[in-house]
Amino acid sequence: MPDASTLNFKPDLLIHARWIALAHRETLLEQHAVAIADGRIIDILPSHVARERYDARETVTLAEHLLIPGLINLHTHAAMSLMRGMADDIPMMRWLQERIWPVERALVSPEFISDGTRLACAEMLLGGITCFNDMYFFPHAAAEAAVELGMRAVLGVTVLEFPSGYASDAADYLDKGLAALDAWREHPLINFCLAPHAPYSVSDASFEKIQILSAQLEVPVHVHIHETTDEIRQHLEEHGCRPLHRLNRLGLLGPQLIGVHAAHLLDDEIAALARNNCNVAHCPTSNLKLGCGIAPIGEMLAENINVGLGTDSAASNNRLDLLAEMRLASLLAKGKSGDASIVPAWKALQMATLAGARALGLERDIGSIEIGKYADLTAVRMDTLELSPCFDPVSHLIHCAGREDVSHVWVQGRCCVFDKTLLHCENANLKNNARLWHNRIVTHLQPNAT
């Protein structure tokens, strides 16, 4: 990292903000600036001192904004944005088996992944999300799309036992995913995780391989767990135990595990997650929309489980909007527990930032505004009519602001959204591609339309 103490040192960028929420501690700075060089934060200091100390190559002044760490979407299937609204108001297993999987078998391709991921990245960046953790097919195409828009991505080596347009069996999924991991290993914006789909779709033998690979490669394991009561009932019938018990027996519980949804947990399962330092990706909107239930977030947080936030896919949400997830996560926890103090605003912000970074093993680089970390930053304008007056900007961020209030986004010091304008992709092209895929999907579904 450059030495900011060097005489006449010129940062690449100096961002002045009305407020800065650091996130690694509940500290709100007012009238401060962040100095950035080579993509990393080199200084955080009062604005009047920054103006005297630094003659930056570029200066951005955010006079009525809250600057926060870039939001981290801990669970996505990004390319499924092309299926947004395609199969609404259907129970989860019917949603998967009758709509989603048939379309995927027929149409998923590198082109589908590229176009769908670009659409998802554009939506996420405009909503202040700088990093997403993905579980889907053709990760090479997803990596290219994310890099094109300047977004950080953690891409899954997806594993299933049944064939798709991407791979023929579990071994083929692993081979192709690991090849993509090797090809992108050195890229600063791209990381990988192992992504077995779920206990009901992955065998013991595959899970055992994944456990070994996770230890060897030092990458997380990203898996759906306990999403529905039907899933748990079926697992009990087929395996004689609940899914988490099986994952524990196979050695999967540990700090590398990111368990997605976790909507139905017994007390001893919460204790097991806590004891093994597991992580949970909480997706409140998707869980509600598919009728899956409400995760016991209050109980998990009470056991110091690291809980991050995810949107799930636009096919089940139908928004990739982490500001909405922060608000809903806080409100659901309050309503379910009867405790208005649970998941306060600062905690909701940490769930959407530093908790996600910890789950992904990236907390040394992203997730908070700290000297030495990458400048993944989001600015939210706080002076609109709908946000006035503003007594507490962090509380306003959670309970008043929306993604439409996001004004600027930087990833590794590079501006991706400036004054609500996406910089590295044409909106018209994204919309045209979405229309083309809409027509292809409608044509495929027409014989089955009801």
C-alpha cells in the first residue's frame, strides 16, 4: 500500500462525506474524508485536514451523503435475473421442479449466464452492492460479466448429482468449476467458493470431496440448508436424520460453511452452528415469497453466529436489493421476538457488510471502511424530502432510505456508479438482451402455460 506520509503524496481519489459509517465499530464520523490510492484506503481524516494534507488527482464531495462500506450480497443466483417474475406465487418445490429446472435444462448456456449476470450486476451496483456470492453455472461467463461492470464476485463451483446444460454429473461439475477457479485465481475482483446445491441434491461422496477440497483450497462452502419443512421431512425419510446432522457427520460444519436460509432450526442445531463457528446467509424476502418461513435470526445472533444477508435470485425475490433486505431482516427479527431492540440499525448494516466479508474469508480486504482495505464504498444521499429530517443517518439508512437513494459506488477505488448513473455498461443493451431472453423463455414455456 502506498505510504501516505510521503512528502507531496497525491492520492488517486479523495471522497469528502457529510457522514461516514465505518461498520467494523459503531462509529459515525461527520465531515470526514477517505483518501484512496491504488484501490485501497490510505487515510480517514477530518475534511478540513484532508484539504490541507492532500492534493488528490480526483476529489468527490458528498455534502449530504452517508458513506458506507459497499454492500455484500451473501447469496445469489445472479443470472436468474432473466427469470424475474417468471414463476411467482408457487410453492418452492413446484417452483423448482415445474418451472425453474425445465427452463435451465433447455436454455442455460454461457450466453444466458453472461447476459443474466450483467443484468444482475447492473441492478446490484445501482443499489450499492459491490460484491456478490454466486451459486450458478458457467462461472467463467459470470466472471467475465462481473469484471466488465467492475464488480467484485465470489463464484461458486456448483455441484449437483443430476445433469444440466452445464455438466453431466457431480464429477463434471467439480472439474469444470475447478478449471474456472484456476483460470481466475489471480484476478483481484474474482474469488471462488465450493457450492454444493443442497443436502437433497448432493450425495455423501460428493460432500466428502467438497470437504477435502475446501480445506486444501482454503475456500468457503456455500450450501442451501433447512430452507423448508418439506425438505427436512424428505431428508429424514431418505437419510434417517435432519440435513445439518448429516453435514456435521460428513465434516462440513466449520468456519468455512455458509449455510443459506436456515429457516427451520432446532435449538441443538443453532448450538451446533455456533459451536463450529459456521456462517449463515439470511434471505428474508425470498423465504417469505416462497412460503419457506422466517429464520430464527435473533436466536442465532444471541449465540454469536455470523449472519450475513442475501437476496437469493431475482426469480424468487424479485429484487436484488440489499437495502430492502436490511430493513426486512431487522423488522422480522423484532416482530418474531417481540423485542424492539433486536437487530438495531448498526447490526443490520454490519450484517450487510462485515458479516458477509467474514463469511467469505475476505474481511481483511472488504466489509468496513478501514485504512488498508480496498475502497469498496457506497454513498447514499440523505437530504431528500422522504428522508427529512435526519436525526440518525444509520437508522435512516435501514428504515427510510431505498436503493433509489444510492448515488455513488466504488469498487476497489474505481467508480462504477456516479450520480446514479451506471458507468461501465449501456442500459439499452441490457434491456434489449433481457427482452430477447424473455421471448425465448416464453416460447419455451408456452406449451406448459396454464
